[in-house]
Amino acid sequence: MTTALIGQPISRVDGRRKVTGAATYVAEFQAPGLVHGAIVRSTVANGRIASIDSSAAQQAPGVIAVLTHQNAPKLAYRAHKGAPDPGIGERLHVLQADRVSHQGQPVALVIAEGLEQAVHAAMLVRVTYAPEAAITDIARAEPVPLTPPSETRRGDPDGALAAAEVKLGQTYVIPRENHNPIEMHATIASWDGDSLTLWDKTQWVHNVADEIAAVFGIPARNVRVISPFVGGAFGSALRTWPHVTLAALGARVAGRPVKIMLSRREMYYGTGFRPHTVQRVALGASRDGRLGAILHNGDQETSTYEEFTEALLNATGFLHSCPNVNTRHRLAPMNVHTPTYMRGPGEASGIFAIESAMDELAVALNIDPVELRLRNEPEQDEFRQLPFSSRSTRECYQAAAERFGWSRRNSEPRSMRDGRQLIGWGMATATYGAGRAPASAMARLLPDGTAEVASAASDMGPGTWTSMTQVAAETLGLPIERVRFTLGDTRLPRAPVHGGSITMASVGSAVQAACRKAREDALARGGGTNDVTEAMRRIGQPVEASVDSTPGDESQRFSMHAFGAVFVEVAVDPDLGETRVRRIVGAYGAGRIVNPKLARSQCVGGMIGGIGMALMEHSVVDGRNGRVSNANFAEYAVPVHADAPPVMDVIFVEEHDPHVNPLGVKGVGEIAMVGVAPAITNAIFHATGKRIRELPVTPDKLL
Ligand code: MOS
């Protein structure tokens, strides 16, 4: 009997394990003889290590080894770049030389029997530096074009801007933000001869194996990576960061399994961050609200050793219709560790600028912000000159506006009040790419009518475990409780990086294909029955299918993105300058929704992340030394329950996309974050008449 499971609001299959504590996270694994590592980090942002005295640390209780660049084994550091690694530059080599290029760079590793002993001994390592001038502030850095330069131009943007009836040009700033998953990064490394087992918090087990194999000069098949549960990541666990190498290095030297768990503070110096961006947007339009010119420049911080770049300006080319567009993306090499992708990377930052500018244009033209966007709705991707595989922006504006009650908005700033609170309504458009990468999966039907299905995906929280079980069970024609899905282990078929909202499209397609093949094989051998359970009973032995699933050329023929619209109500206290988000309504055209309960949960999470981006998050960098002065949860504010509005409405508009992938899904993890920050700042303008172009909008900016 086949039941429709795709599209059902199934509760998390791993939920019980998570809430009862039965789910084992990396730092909780045990290995016989496990010892602990503590990292000593640079206190300067640029220069050389002049001296290291580790004698006191060596003699401290419980200490097994102290590794510095002077005594650490030389590592192979073979070339290797996984998808989340910057294409240009070379990753940080740990404990290989005396060069320091950022605050917090690892300069020594202490291995001790106990965690407290390791931490104590790390404080006894005496390091002196020959510091050099450091650039830690983008305002003092010199941005350079990307390699290769990525300037885009269509039409005559400068001429069209000069000739436009209405024009505006403004600068929008997003500070550095850090990922703050509840679970901090951790690695346990254990060698057995030339084979290494790593329990690691990661969004991509196979890439950890490839990277650590390259670093140590061993075959990747010698490295097993296990990562069953990931307590949030938001992009911080996409790359294989230096602490993973340090754990493996420490374990090799100590001859014992080593655990390294980063502190909250350490995560500000070693697991990436959303880069500080400075964007300049100029718009030209006719009086009736047709865009004539868009000029969008973006400068973004990166490290001195790698060119980290995200798709900051990509959406500018296709979000709104415009004949004359120029984008110019530059990078500012600085004495920071390499930034990385953080939820909604590229679009979340770029669209803050574009959708803020669009709101400013709507005000200048005295046209409703939704109407302005409708007047500039493109028929195709004007940058790539390709049709969209599907695009439901109109439906999203309409559905969200209706649910929100947008027609009751008085467009005059400061015109809406609730007691002494100034009320503001704002909106913005959202989009994120609908990508897909090669993925493999295995499905094994068993004679007892159950099935095991596996792919080495990760589940950092979106519900991959559950959604894959749904796809598998429906395709196999089995009840969901008879299907066991496994992920997070390099022994399983290879999956792509769990990022960029591609998991459902990629791994889901592989799981579907493997299950379809297993079911067909079982029925073909089952003696004429159409019931897979009965067929398996007759066959009496497992039937297994493995499939490598790869995208076709659809991404060459279509422009494939999810689109959405976000509407927000804020209340601003005119005396205190405090902004509270009261309501958010988001409508998304994200293709097929495999699990509306978990997809809604994803979107609510993105909305809350957007509140953080708009109102709170800011890694404050001390310009003298690159130190993050608020690298803790007391001073780096993230939204808590009390900051989440009681109303967070998520609408998935009906969308059937036959081109995007076999499942017709687009993913919601990233788009949920996009558009929220500009919708909030646009609402703040509507409430107060003040346009804030630099995030986060803290009370001081409104007083
Ligand atoms: Mo997402 S920033 O690709 O984890």
C-alpha cells in the first residue's frame, strides 16, 4: 500500500532522540584513552612569532605535549579545495611557520589528560611577537577586484542614471556577523596506524576526509568522518577549519585520541563569519516607477591569504527588470581569518542594499513599495537572458500582502501609532538560488518489510533526516516507521555539502532514485505481486540499489531560484529608540514543499535570524589589534524567544517547477533569511521617518 508522504507535516524522526538527550553530538563521543587539546592563540593581528617558551606548560600537571611551529611535525598540505573553500589563495597552515596573519590564529597546541589541565597549561605558554602594522578595518583597507574581475554591465548604466527623471544613491553597511550555533565546534581525532577516525561537527563529512587527507598526505579512504548530529551551524561548519587539523595532529603526537572543543570566544577566531560589507547602490527611474539604471558596488572583507567571495551582487542582475545595470564587486584583504558563508550568503547582504534602495525609490516616487516592484517585474532573467524555471514573485506579493493586511497601510511615515509606539509596515523581496549537486544514495529492502536508506548527508537542523525518510518511504511504498534513514558518516554513499539550500534537491533526488530502483527490482523478482512487502517476503533476502544522481543541463537552460516576499510590522519606542518586530509574514515560491511543518520551521528560523541581522548582530572589531571585543553571548546579541514576534506567518505559494530537479524542490533554508532585514529597516523608516542604512539598527541610531 502506497501512502502519500511527500507534502505531509511529519514530525522529526530524530526529535525524540534530541529532546531526550539520546542524540550524541560530537563532543559527547568517548574514545578509549581520550585526552584533551587546548589552543594557544595569537594576541596580535599581524607579524611574526619572536619567541615561544613552553617550558612551564610542559611541566604543568597532566600535560602530554606542547606543539608549536618549532616542534610540530611538518604537514603535507597537498592542494585540495572543496566547494566551500575560496577558489583563490591557500588555506591557513597551522603550526608550520612563525608567521601570524590574524588575531586568534593558533600558535600552539597543548595536549593534556584533562580539559582543565590543557586549558591551564595553555595559559602558561609564553609567546612574544614582532608585530607589524595590521589592517583590521575595512575603511582602512584597499579593496581590489576579484580574481578574475567580476564587473558586469548591460546597457548604458551611467548614461541612463544621468538621464533618469528620479535618482538616488546611497551606501549600505552590514557589519561582520558571527554564526552562533548552540553547539560549538568540536573534533575528536583517533589514529589507528595510518588510519584516522574523526568525530567532527561538520556540514560535509566527505570534505573533511578529503581535506584532512590532503593536509596529512594520506589517502582519503584512510580517513573516516562521523557526524551524526549537528547542533546548528548556519555555514560555520561548511569548511574544514584549522582546529580539525590540530586535533588530528595532537592525536598523532600524543598517540592517544584527542578532543578539541572550541569555546564560544574561539569561534570568533576560527570558524568564519559573515564578512563586513560596504555597498553603494544608485537607482535611476522614470516618474511612473520604471527602473532605468541600477549601479551596485560592493566591497567585502577577506583575509590576506584567501579570497573569500560570496554572490553579493548576483541577484541585482535579475531581481527587478532594468535595461541598464552595472555591478562591481571588490575584496579588501585584511588581517582577519577567512570569512565564510553565513545563512543566505550573498543574497542576504546584497538584497539588504537593493531592497532598501527600492524602498527609498518608492518613497521618492510616492508609489506603494509593492506596486513599484510589480511595475518592474521581469519576464525572464535579464542578466543571463534565460527563462526562469519558475518565478512566483507576483503570487508571493499578493499572498503575503493579503495575509498582512497591507492595503490598510497609510503610506505617510509616522502616521501609524499604537499608544506612544510608532508603528511601521515595510516589505522586501527575497530570492535564493535553487542549486543541485551530484549525490549518491543506497536503498536496501529487507525480507521483513523494512528498509535501510543511506547517504552521507548532514542534518544541521533543517530536518534532512525526516524529509529523506519521507521521500524514501513514499518511493518504496512503505509506511514511514518501516524506513530507517542514516546520514553523517563517510562510509555511506557520498553526498554534497549540506549548504546552499541544495540538500533536498541533491540528496532527495538520489534517495528517490535509489528507492525507485530498489522497489522496481524487488517487484520484478517478487513473483508478480504489486506489494513490495509481499515481494520482499517471497524473495527472502535483501534487495539493494545504489544510485549516483547528477543534475542535467537544466541550470544552463533555465535561471533557477526560489523567490519570496517578506512583510513586517515594527513598533518603535520614540523615547527609547527600541524597535520590536511585531509581525512577520513571508510568502515563498520554493517549488514543492516536502514537509510543510519542517519547512515552516526553517522559515521561522530564518525570520528570527533576520531580526538578529537587522537589530542586533554585530561583531565589534577592535581596530588596534583585530580583537572581537564582544566575542561572547553576553555582548554579541542574538534574538531570543522574547525577541521573536508572536506572529510569524509562512505561506508557501503553489508552485510546480518541472525543470529544477526530479522532486521539484527549491530549498528554503537560505531564502528564509533573505529580505527580512530590509523589510525591517523599511518598516522602521515607515514608523519613524528615519532611514537607517547601517546595520544593526540599535536604539542609538534612532534617537
Ligand atoms: Mo549555508 S551558509 O550554505 O550553511
